[in-house]
Amino acid sequence: MSKRQDIINATLDLIDEIGLQSVTIAQILKKANVGSGTLFNYFSTKEDLVNETYSEARRRMGRSLLANYDSSLSVYERLKHLQLNRLRFGMTFPKEFLFIDSYSYSPYILPELRNLDETGSAAETLSVIIQGQKQGLIKEMDPHLCHQLIHGIVASVVKGYFIQRYPLDELQEQQILEACWKAIKL
């Protein structure tokens, strides 16, 4: 692993452990086992580092959501696939998932990074929702709101899973996907 990646991983770990506002450069340096020159060789400020950490987490989530995606499936099947991948991303990469979920609306995150939603997996999700609306399958409401509703369901469930409120087996995963569909279908 590169020193740059060590720094990003240390930042993610510390944000998960103590929260973004409490993380200091000194803590990051110690956790990543690098000197300040190394950190500042890659990142000009703490804000730059946090935004790059966020950007990497979002790209990883986007790739995960589109893994094995088949655009020829029905609207229902494509939406289920995307949300199952979101659920599994959260279960597999809890630090990244919580960081994205907790800080997407933070003033710390640059607006252009928040708008990563408009490309890749989010764009595909919105496209599926719009197609579903045109086919009379999904409620006529702002597609972004539909997307937020189903994301909120998955995020809430994943957070409950993290605190071991319940296990998530295959049956429960399917029930969650059905709940997402029912939240937005006509």
C-alpha cells in the first residue's frame, strides 16, 4: 500500500473512531506512521485530505453499486440490484459507508464532490427511476426524492446492522429490497 493510501486509511479510521471535527493532523500522522512532509506532499490541507478521502469512498461505492449490473433487466430488477449492492457495500465497507452517509451534506465536503451523485451509479439509479415513472411503475415525484427515499431505507438498515440490532441474511435482504420498491412504486 502506498503512503498516500496509508494517510487516507488513517483519516477514515480516525473519522470513524472520533468524528471528523476531532481529528487532527498530528493524529493522522501518527496513525499513518508518516511525517508531515509526506502528508503535505499529497494533501495541501486537512480539508483537502478529507475531501479526497470522501471522493475515494464515493468512487468505491459507485463501482460497488454497478458491479455485475445488467441494464437489459426490468426496472424492478435493476433497482433491486442497485440497492442490494448498496446494502452489501455498507455491510462490507462500514467506515466508508458511514463516512459518506454522515458527511455528504457537511460544509466540509466540497459541493462538486457532493454532486458526484449525478454521475455513475447515482445517475443510473435516477435513470431507472425515471424509466419506471415513464412506464407508470414508479410514483410521479422528483426522481431525486425517490432515490433519497430508497437510500434512506438502506442506510437506516445498515446502521442497525452495525450495532448488531439484527443480522442480515438473504431473506432479510430481499425484504429490504421489497420495502425499497414499495416505497416508490405506484
